[in-house]
Amino acid sequence: MKVLFYGCLADAIGPELTVDASGCSIAQLRDRLIAEHPTAQEALGSNRTRACIRDAIVHDHHVVDRTDVVEFLPPVSGG
């Protein structure tokens, strides 16, 4: 499956990864990504970072399919 990152997550991990995570929950995917990319722990482990599939925000218990594209949206600040 394809996983996309934006903002500080893209800086820490890169803009895109392909992972074999079919059958994992979003929480399990987060844990796996943090284990493989510890520099992303602060942003990815935050409860403010949202996962999105097909233009819909999904919760951590959502189970992903191999055809999904998961996007992680970090917190945004502005002025």
C-alpha cells in the first residue's frame, strides 16, 4: 500500500512510502512507521496527526486494505 506524508512528516520520513501493511490498523501502522523512522515519533505519535483514506479521516482502529492509500496529516499552524 502507498503511504503519503506531508509537512514535518515528509521532512522526517519522505513524501511517500510503499509498505506491506494489509490487515493492520492505523495504530499498528503508526507504531511500525515510528519504529522504522524514530525521527517521526513526535509528529506521528501525536494524537493531533490524522490519517486519511479516500478523502475521509479514519480512526486508529480502522483496518487498512492493500489497495488503500493512507495519508498522514500532521498538525498545521499558521497565522
